[in-house]
Amino acid sequence: MRVELEWLATEVIAELPTAQARIEVRSLIVDVLRHPELWPAPGGEEAADVFGGRCWVSVVAYLDGIEVRDIGWCG
């Protein structure tokens, strides 16, 4: 499985306030990757938002993995 980060998601991760925040976001991305039932239909046309304790990710799905389009942090 592959994970791609769109430029906006990459910028958000870089600007998170702490290392712990980056760990939480990365953990959520790994969790989403491990649970394809959370993914939208493959093809990249439809996005799904998946929420963690203090963060969320917006992903699109492809047959071989996901693309993270946006990340939110409320910690």
C-alpha cells in the first residue's frame, strides 16, 4: 500500500506545534491505511474525512493506497 501526501498536508505536518502532534497525525494516517473500510470509493474523485482524538485527515483512495489531501489539528 502506498501513501501520498499532497502539498497542503505536507505543509500542515511541518507546521504542527509539537513532535507529539506530528506523531498523532502520522498514527491516524497509518490507522486509515490499515482500515480500507474507512476509504471512499477508489478513483480519487471522492474524499473521506477520518477523525482521531485531536486531529483529522481528508483522504482519497486509489486501488493501491491513499492520498492525504488535508490535515486538521485541534490540540
